[in-house]
Amino acid sequence: MTPAELESALTWANTINLEVYYYWCTAIMILIHAGFMMYEMGASRVKHTLAAGTKNVLAFAYMIPTFWMFGWWIYLAMYQGFTPDWEAGAGGVPWGDSMGPNLQDNASGVFWGAFTLFACTTASIMSGAVIERIRMTAFILLAVILGSVVWILSASWGWHYAGWMVTDWGYHDFGASGVVHIISGFFALGVLIHLGPRIGKFNADGSANVIRGHSLPMTMVGLMLIVTGFFGFLGGCLFYGGGGPTGIGQWTNIYGMPTTLSAICFNTLMGIAGGMIGAYTKTRDPFWMMSGALCGVISVAAGMDLYYPGLAFVLAFVGGVIGPMAAQFVEKMGIDDAVGAVSVHGVCGILGLVFAGIFLGGYPQFADNIPSITFGGQFKGMIVMVLLGFIPGFVFAWIFKALGILRASDGVQEVGMDVEIEAMAYPEDIKTIN
């Protein structure tokens, strides 16, 4: 084999490796949505169980065509801000050659698929917060706005090698603490302010009542599936290209900085364990123990590609402690977040960006056009993410409330949201607490 033939074979091998790798990352990420479905059904009372599951599955289903129609275009075209790059965006229009079967294009479909699953994740994060009282139509519309517009705009700004937050501030967010989790958590907060609490959540004096889901075991298994799916999610944050030390290929983050799957495996597992232990130490609550796994991973996700594993464990432990504390604060503010999504994803997402600014400050980004990581850049990025998530959630929920389509009637809530889908989760007529 001549050198030219060898180089061509290596290039083709890299292409196939990339295609296969993202294909299976996308498949593993679907476990996140199986997990969210179980998690939210278990966290719901019996009379709301199937409505919670159906809502989650429909968000997944609607996200796929809408992300194909305009979501991917937003990512490719809007990295400069609100001024589109029409030439770059041409690769994301649904009638383009790269948005359908093309024997010369091995990558576009699997990249689009991975990003679509990220979009579905944002909708699933919001869906748990609003169970037992949001109307199906309003939820689906909000899910599409969040996943196929708002989230991918944040990704274009801060999760694109040429995104303005990256090139101007050195914004670093390897595992999407900001671009997925802050966006979703604070979008949910904006919705919850207008949606209002579940019937019976708060007393006249403002004190809160505990509303327990019908199956904590189902919720715990669902959360464990989400943790499993995180390996696909975080694996999908890597890029495989040429130029590695052997000449065969090199893993990089989305900004082009070298990293390895080994680093991600170390710190994903340390994040899971640290968050679980932190939350359980704080609460002794099995629900928060499992939610703590998410708190931990999200708290280290932004800098996961660069952290020493011992540091990742400590930061995740802190996230596991702060997550349930933040949920208590949200509740004291009179906001009914049924599963703690604002705290787990929003607050721990903030921790992720701030921790990266503190512990990775001064770290070079290995690209001439990207400044080094700084606390200031991470902090400014955090502010952008909070506002970009909260404002659309607040505004669109206000519009839907004004139109009378946001919240189910008290009568429907009393009977159970499952009445809207004309189904029963447990037709054997079991006796349970409403």
C-alpha cells in the first residue's frame, strides 16, 4: 500500500468510526427518555400517571421533525448571535443534500441525531417540573420552543467552535452544564411561575404540603436509566478527528481541545458517585440520593474534560448537597417544581459553569481564536444562559395563560389528568392515595 493509499484508508476509517460512534451514542441517549418517562410516571399520583408518560413521549416525537425542519439550521447559522450566516446555515435546511440519504455524507445524519436527542433532553427536563396540571397542547408547544429553538440557539452561541461566546469570552462548557441544563431549568422556572402549583400543594399560610408520587421504586429506576443514558449524552460531546499522536485519530471536545474517553469515564463516574453521596448525606432520602447523581454530573459537566477525578468527586459532592437545598428554597418561594428540575438542572448547571471558571481559570483552549478559560467568561456565560432560558419560558407561558390553554381546569386535575387521554394506568381499580 502506497503512502497515499494508506492515508486515504485511515481517513475512511476515521469517517466510519465517527459515524458508528455517534450512531450508538444516540441510541444510548434514548435511555435518558425512557428514564424520564419512568421517573415522571413514578413521581405522579396514580390518576396522573399515563398523562405524565404520554406527555414525555410526545415531546420526544415532536422534537424530531421540528429539529429537522429548523433546529439544525439554527445551530449552523446563528453562532454569531441573532445575525444568521446564511451560507453556513445552508447545510441545515431540510431540502439540502446533507439532510437526507447521501452516499458522500457519512456524518450529517448522526450529528443531527445526537443533537436532536440533546434537544429532546431539554424538553424532558421541563416536563417533570410541570406534571399533574399542564395541558398537553401547551406542553408540546413549549417543548418545541425550548428544544428546537431556545436550546439550539444557546448551543450555537456557546457549544460551537466559532460561537461568539466561545471566541469572545473563552466560554467552556464541555458537558453542557449551561447550554442544556441551565437553559432547561430556568425555562421551566419561567413556565412554573405562570402555571401555578398543583391543587393542595400550598396551604393558606404559604406552607407547603408533601405530594408523593405513587411509585418511588419506578422513579428510582427511571433516574438510574437517566444516569445510564448520560454515558451516551457525554460521549456525544466528543469529536473524533485526524491528527492524533499515532496519526490515526484524536478525540477532542466540541471546541477542538484534545481529550480522551478515559477522562470522561473517570469524571462521569466520579460525578455520579459524588452527587449521590452528597445528596444522601444531606437528606437521607432515596429520591434525592438518585437525583443527586444528576446534580453531581451536571455540577462537573462543564469542566469534565479537564478535571482531575478527585476534584470532580468533591465538586459533585457539593452539587449533591446544594441541589436539595436549592429545591427547598424554590418551594419556599411558592413555586411548585414537582421533581426539583429547577434546582437539579438550573442551579447545578450554574455550579458547573462557576466551578469551571474557578478551577480551570487560565487554562488555554488550544485554538488561536479562543481565549483561555476565565472566571469572568464563565460568569458572563452563566448570565446569558439564565436569561436565555428564563425569558422565553416566562413570556410564552404568560401568552398561553392569557389564551387559557396553559393549565388544566381544577375539575380535570381533581379527577386526574389521565382523563384527557381516556386511559387508566391501573385498570384493576387498585386503591391508592390521590
